[in-house]
Amino acid sequence: GAGVSQSPSNKVTEKGKDVELRCDPISGHTALYWYRQSLGQGLEFLIYFQGNSAPDKSGLPSDRFSAERTGGSVSTLTIQRTQQEDSAVYLCASSLARTDEAFFGQGTRLTVV
Amino acid sequence: AQSVSQHNHHVILSEAASLELGCNYSYGGTVNLFWYVQYPGQHLQLLLKYFSGDPLVKGIKGFEAEFIKSKFSFNLRKPSVQWSDTAEYFCAVNEGKSNYQLIWGAGTKLIIKP
């Protein structure tokens, strides 16, 4: 596609449920990032994928968070046993290389009730 | 830990006013600097970036930013704002070639009164 696509755009879930957020990066982009943006905060790095290398998971806030990237393209961020503090906008970005401009999707607004 | 500070969380200006949004970072080594903008209902997009060379960087829509290494600053400027500049502006820094991780400021919400 022309840009980074994320789905769903909005997700409301009950506390304790698992959720999956999807990111479809720009075709050919080898780098993929997940960020979290809480109200009034800057973007918080979660995880980074680069080609076939092992992902950098150093930003994941707890072991309830995991992500995978299949075939070097689509990525899924999974949050298990969601908590209210997980409520945020989850942003995905991709770039051609790690120092290049990152192109962002529109994000998934997650609300845990 | 590295940090990025955007001192103004909300700025309200009238059309044609001049704009300067502050951005300071804490890392002392080589840095790459970015300003991103998020218009209402749209995704984040790059406004301008500095990697090396001329410290005065020109971006899209008449924006520019000046990297002042001695002040650890990368302030965003525009001589005359328009109503369409209403958006949230984010400054971000990464530690040169050694670290791709972008460290983000909290953002500045800019409202331009028509």
C-alpha cells in the first residue's frame, strides 16, 4: 500500500482480555517500530524489527507485551491480560533503514475498561 | 537516560504571528534531530530533520529549525503562521549512527486563531 496501515483503528476491550494489534508497513521497508503514546506524553518506544535480525524488545513494558513480524512484513503486537494502564494509542512506523525517516500509521486507540 | 524537553505544551497564536517552539535534549554526543507534526485526525509525519552539515534546516510548509550544539537545542520556527498550522508538534532525537531509537518530547499543541 501507499502508507503504513494499522488495524483496528479503535479497540475497546475488557480488563484481563488479550488483544492483537496489526501493522502493515510500507512495502520494501525493512525496519519496523512499535510505539505507544499515552495522553499528554511523548512517544514511548516498544520494539524494533530490522530485516531478519532478532528484534530489540528493550522497550516492552512487561512480559504481557509481545510482538512478531512474519515474513519480514506484517507485524502483530499482542497484549495479554490487558490492564487499564495499557490504554493508549499504539503507533507503528516503518523505514527503509534504521537512520531514515520513519513513516507512521494512524495508530490503534486501545481503551481498556 | 536521554531525554527530550519541549517546554511549551500548549501554544496559541494568531494568524501571521511568528512561531518558535523549543526543543532541548540531554545527549552530549552525535545526534540526529527531527521534528514531526500531527495534524488533527492525521498520522505523524516528518516536518524536517538534521543529520549533519548546515545547522539551519529548512522543512516543508515554510518551517525551519536551527541546531545549536552548545545549547543542546533544535528549536522550530516559522516567520508567519497560518490557521492550517494548527497541529501537535513533536521533537525527537536519536544518538547518531549508534542508536536508532528515537527519544521523543511530549509534544506541543499549537492552535492558530483565524
